[in-house]
Amino acid sequence: MTLQIENFEFHSLKKIGVSIPFFKDECTVIFEAQFDKFFAHVHITKKSGNFLELFNQLMSWKNNSLVE
């Protein structure tokens, strides 16, 4: 599986998670993947907006994309 975010392409995704901290106006998706020749632990944070909708979209993507 490949995930592309702007000009960055990640391969071999695993350990995908979603975090919504209490008392913060943000939502973070966290995953491990291969980036070029490196293995990376990635956090992508979205601040402000409709967090329930974003959380549902990320959870749906996580559940549909994670291949064991």
C-alpha cells in the first residue's frame, strides 16, 4: 500500500492510529512506513475544524487500508 501526501510518498504502512487529545483543538494520524530508503514514524496533525468528521474519515481510512 502507498500513501502520498503532497510530494511525499510512503510505502509499507503499518501500526496506523488516530489520536484526539483532550483539551486540544487538534487530531493526529500516526503510522510507520517506508519513505525512500528510510523507515519513518510519522505524525500528521490537523488543527481546528470539525474533529468528529475528521476522526470518522481517518478511522474509516485506517480500517479499510490496513492490510495485515
